[in-house]
Amino acid sequence: MHISAQNIQVTIGNSRLLDDVSLQVHPGELLGLIGPNGAGKTTLLRVLAGLRPPSGGQVLYDGKPLVRRDRPALARRLAYMAQGSDIAWPLRVDRLVALGRLPHQALFRRDAAEDAAAVSRALRRVGIEELRERALITLSGGERMQVLLARALAVEAEALLADEPVAALDPHHQLRVMELLSQEARAGKTVVAVLHDLPLAVRFCSRLALLHQGRLIAVGAPDEVLSDRHLALAYGVTGHRGEHEGEPFLLAWQRLARKSAAAGKGDPLPPAS
Amino acid sequence: MMALDAGRSASRSDQLPWLLPGLGLLVAALMLLSLGVGEAPISLVSAASSLLAGESTLETLLLLELRLPRALLGALVGASLGLSGAAMQGFLRNPLAEPGVIGVSSCAAFGAVVALYSGLSLTFPLALPLGGMGGALLSVLFLHLLAGREATTLSLILAGVAINAFAAALTSLALNLAPNPYAALEIVFWIMGSLADRTMEHVQLVAPIMLLGGLLLISGSRGLDALTLGEETAASLGIDLGRLRLKLVLGTAMMVGSAVAVSGAIGFVGLVVPHFLRPFVGQRPAQLLPASALGGAALLLAADLLVRLMPIGPELKLGVVTALIGAPCFLVLLRRLRRELPD
């Protein structure tokens, strides 16, 4: 599914969360949404998922705007994984993952066999089949994130939008989830992930979109987007670049003096490197 | 290892296949008991055979005019409180929510108190339940004005708090201004909740509205399941939160408003029953709805039997008994909750 955001504005009161953001996401790509804290990444992801109507601009799905009556159909085509693991009731893992099948069900219409198969596939893809019958309370924070990822995969949608899917994971599982997301993309899905981890973003994403203070300041190949100038502008850091096993890597190396560590809003922009 | 063991035991008790049939049988048995128990002993068998023969005896009269409405209302009111309690807990994603949280019960109580206070209920007996239902309707209008259709869950709760406080104050005002102690006592007794001396007219008045409310709540099942993952994820699963909220508020108002209108304020059923049954349905909000309806009916029928069987001078009020049993149960549940809920 092509997702096209056109001139998106989001304002709350006097603060502008997103300012004239235009972005295209294509099937078969893993797009990393990056930027410092408070840059508007989650807001943009929610707008892309159709969860938040923008104050200005519009989002097109395969060229069509979202109307209220198409909302249930979009839920089958686009899966969204929210930030954090906010789960109200300690359901068993497989039942939680099965919630991803809700868009495919109606009060008296469901294909139980197909739903069960989709749940098994999702658990297998994330590699948490052994958690299937565990109660949620017995899981760690990282395991819960994996369960929620499996929940999103169980929708078996054309597009997957995930907000910080690797935030709570150890290095092994971070790599596993990033590999999974790029596999999804290679299988023809449209994948967008909000990421804070620049090395992972550079290594796994086909394209990056860098947000800073509500504006999209760069979109494109990872090495172009994370140039020294953009690193300084958006994050206020220098980058350490290198190559390992023929693949480039990037580490945020040093804080620049004129930018506060908290990515202060309203700071004068630092000069280009 | 410990986590694994905990996981296994949790999966074993994930869901009881016989829960709904078992609760159904329990409700049926309690209803039969309820028909057989009372001040005047009657034989159900002989009353039933006279009924079938088309004879009208004192026994059949007792059965049809007194016992039957009481048993039916016990089941209906209990089911309403249990079902709407489960729906509100699921909707607010909070195990401590109860059906009165949106202000419906206190408004219904106030509506009934107006009927009592004005003396309308003396000249026209159904004025009391009608007043209660009018109060419930008013609370929904207030909620709509205060919180609106596109409101957030938080503003709904806050509006409910305000409505609850205001309705309680008005009820106290009525007590305060009561012309004589007897009138005040009548109001207080009514508020305590009872199923005594209700007629089939009461049943006919509230049953259709309760059933409709129940259907509205059940139709929100998928939405309640989806809300397990939070409002944002529920919306991404195609749930129209505004519509879900409207359904659940209306359904709860119809069920609880009618329940309070015919029986007064009966606390703790809507809070404790869903809470108690949740582990037996694998914690799933949608599965909890029918189970809580049956569980609520069983609990209220049992409490009403207890009230009638207790050898105490004036009959204890039903609301007093449910609160007396409910509050300690609730404390035990609270202790369990601390262990079972995810952080």
C-alpha cells in the first residue's frame, strides 16, 4: 500500500507539532522515522495510520483519502503498533495476539481456523511460540513488546506502522526485530518504524525520514539523511562512522556545545558542523 | 522456573468451559428457591399443579403476584448490575469501575426520591420507578452536555463524578427538607434497596428496557476486547470509539437506571461480580459480559433469599446485605489485584 502524506499540519493550541510535512511510503520499503525527542515522530506515525486527523493536509492510501466508512477496511490493511506496552488485562499471550484478528471478525462472522493460523504464524515470526500459553503478568517488559509486535503482525496487513518497536529489547532481540521488519518490507509490505537507535536505523532501513521540531528536514538514503550537518542540526551530536564486514555503521559520538542534551526546543540552530 | 510455573497455572485456569452453563443452572435453581421461600410457606408442586389446572388458589395467587415478580426482578436487577459493571470496567480499563461511575444510579435514586417526596408515589405506585428512570435519562443528558459525544474517557469520568456529587446532594436536600421524620425514613429505607412487595407491573416496566440495554452492551463486545490494548490501538483495529462510548453509556443507563428505579441502590454487585469472574474467563472483557450477567443474577437472588431467611425482626434491606458481604469481598479482591495486574 502506498501511503502519501501531503502538507500535514498538526497544531494543539499554539504549539505546532507538525509543520507542512509531506512524505511518501512505498510497498517493499522499510522507512525509519527518526528525530530527537519531541520532534513529532509519534504524531506523524499516528497521522500516517489515520488515527489522528491532521489540522491541515491529508493522507492518501493508494491515492484515496480516508473516510469514516472505510475505517474498518483500513484496519485490515494497516496494522499499528503503539509505543509502550499498555495492556489493561493480563490475558494469555495467544489471546492477546489474537486481538490482531479483530478487524477480520464481525459479531457472527469469523474464520476461526484462519485466525488461529494467523496467530501461530505471528508467534513463529517473532520467535515467541514458547510464550503462547503464558499469562501476560509473567512476562518481562521486553517479552511484552515482542507479544505486541506479534499482535500487530497477526493483522496480516499490507502496511505495518510501529512506534519504537525495539525500545525495550536487548541487542539480540533488537537485531531479530529489525531483521523481521526488513523481511516484511522485502515481502512487499509497507513498513514504517519510529526508531531512536541510529546504528540500527542506518543498517536496516531502506530510507530514513528525519524530523526536527515538527519539520521534515531530510528524507532519503540513510547516509545522506544522517550527514554530519543533519546530525548537528537535529540531534546536536557529531557522528562516528566506520565500516564493519562491508557495511557502514554510524554512532552518535559527541555532544555539541551549543545544543542542550535535551534537544531543547527553540534553541538557535547550531551552525553546520 | 518460578515464572514458568506461574505461567502454567495461569494457562490451566485460563477458561472454564462449564462456567456459563453452570452459572445458568445456578440462577435457575436460585429462582426456584426464591419462588418457594417466604413468610407463608407454599408448596411449589401443588401451586404449579393448580396453575396448570387453571385453578386460582391462595397459593397460586401468592406465587404469581408476590413470589414471581420478586424472583424475576432479583434476576433482572442482578444481571443488569453485573453486566453493566463488566462493561464499565472493560470500557474504562479499570477493575475498580462500577456501573454507577457515570452518575446513572445516583440520578435514578434522586428521581425516585422526588416521586417519594412529592407524594406522587402514594397516589400512583408506578411513579416511583418512573421517577427513577426519568432520573437516569436526565443523567445521560447531563453527561452528553458535560462530556459530549467526542469526549475523552477522562472527561466522561469527571462528568460522572460531578453528576454523582450533585445528585447525592439533591437527595440529601430532600432528606433535609423532609416534612416529617417518617417521610425521611421512607426515603432512607427506599434508598437502601429492596425487592419486597414488587408487582408484575414493575417487571413489565423495566424488563424491556433492561433487555435493550443489555443488547447494546453485548454489541460492544469487540470494542471492549480491543480496548485491552488501549484506545489508540483499539482505534487502529477499526473500533469507532465514539460509537462504542455512546452504546455503553446508553446501555448502562438503561440497565442500571431501571435497576435502581425498581429496587433502590444496591451496591457492590456491579463491582464485585465482574471482578470475581474475570480470572475464570481468561481475563477477556467480551467473555466477561455474559458471565457477569449470570453471576450478578445469582448473587442478587442469593442475597435476597438470605434477607428473607434471616430470623431478624424487620427484614434487612437488600442493599445493606450486598454491601455487608460485598465490602469484605472487595478488600480480599484488592489484595489479589495487586499481585495479578500488569504494571
